[in-house]
Amino acid sequence: MSKKRPTNKEIINRYLKHYRHSPQSVNMRKSSLNYFFGKSAEKCFGYQGHIFDINTAVLIDFFEWLKNLDLVSIQTRKNKWAIIKSLLQYTMEYYNAKGYKVYVVIPSKTVDWKGAIHKKGNVESNANVIATKKEIETILNYFKVRNFKHYLIIRILVETGMRKGELIKTKYYEFDAQYRHFKIKEGKTDEKLYNVSKKLSAIIHSYVKTRRKINTNEDYLFLTKSLKKYSDRSINLFLSSALKKLGIIKNITTKTFRKTLNTLRKKEMGCAKEDRKRLVGHKTSDVNIRSYTIYDYKDNIELYDRYNPYINCNF
């Protein structure tokens, strides 16, 4: 006699319970899953079968529906796709362990967002958005008194121009306090150096000491409350929430910090293009990144300090 299946509601509630440490994450996942299971003909895909019966063909149909959904941005649609995959992966792992037979091949080769229809109306772009030093001070001081880890994440992005994805994947042992830099592996051979100020270096050094004591197999510098790696979305959410509470209507994202840093170095400090590239981790003609030496490390510190536009900022 086969085991009685749990209902969709029971499966989804168990999945959401896994994220109960973050009410914001739970609400976001509920909203995303409604795009798949909801009954609204215009706004929802409308799957009404059992979760155990979802197959690859259903997922491909859902993806194609999302790709052509012009009610929300493409990034939002990508997030919805990621959540349904997350639900299915959780369901397979949990319920197979409980003795059920649940298996679905999640499509990958047929998933291509190129050519996705854009959202109706004008989509606001932040391609040319640059933050002021005052705005950056305000944002960092907001986090400084409310969430130190978020403060540290944003301050590293502000001071280094590091990409969000790079910071998320940074390991705690990749920071060198002596030379004030993150030395990040890129591929099998290349490396990137991102320097920080003296003040920030001391803060990171202290944070790494505490981070090393956390009992986990994960070696990422920053971990969520559930000791997992941060996601792009989680950083986007806490930054956008701060902007809203601060009344900053400018579309500032993590990319804005990189563009702002480069712009300030160029326009306010006269930093040459080659040096700007070097300071944000790009390959340059005068440095072989694969063979950095102590002289390069010291030279980078000097270059960073010479072109630090935030030297007099209060954060």
C-alpha cells in the first residue's frame, strides 16, 4: 500500500518553514510561488496538479510563460524561476528521505533568457546613476547602527568597487590584513586584488577573527543567520529597504558603488584610466596579475591611498 501524499499546502509550508529565520524571505517566496500555482489567468501560470507530478515539460512551459510575461521586470522573472527550482530541489531531498519517490529533471539547456520580452512601459535604468558622498555616508551610517554585518558588506563594496557576486563568494582567508587587500581567485590561474582603507582593514581583520570561530563547514566571509552563503537577492533587498527608509529615491544598487568610485577617482582626483582599472581588479598592461609580488602589494596600497575619494568621509 502506497504512502498517502502530503498536500501541496503541506509541502509548501514545510519548504517555507526552512526559511522562517527571515520573514522577508518567506514573504518573497510565497509571492514567487503564487506565480506558478495561482489561478489568475493574466498574472499566474496556474498549475493545479500535485507538486510530486511536476515534470520537465511543465517546467519548460512555465519558463516560456515567464520569458514572455511583460507585467514584471526580467530580473523579477528570473527570481520566480529560481524559487520554483528551489522548491523542487527541497521537495526531492526532503520527501525522498521520507520514503516517497519524487524526481524531476529541472531543465537547463532549454532555459535561455535571451530575447525575453521587456516589461511594459519604461523600465528605470540606473546605468548613469552615481551616488554622492553624502548619500554613501547616510547609507553606511544607517547600517552601522542597525546591522553591523550589512554595514561591513556595503562598506567593502563602497571602498573596493568589488562586484556583488565576487564579495558573496569571497572566503574569509582571502583577506590579507598586512597588505590591506582581498586576493580573490578568478578561474584556475588569475587573481584579483581589492584594497581597502586602513580603518576598514582593521575592522575586517577583527571580523575575520570572529568569523573563524563559527562552527560551520562553509568558508565564505559572510554567512546568513542560517550559516548559508548570501544570495544576490538578499543583498538587494536589505539595500533597497534601507534606501526606502532613508527616503533616497535615487536608484542606487551595488553596481552604483563601483561606478561612483571610478567616477570620483577620475573626475575629482585625476586618476589615470590604467590605475583606475588596476584598483578595481582589471588586468592592466603593467601588472601581470598571475605573478604579483610583495612590491606590487605595497605599490597597490600606495596607489589606493593616493586615490581614495572617501578619505575624509565619516562612516
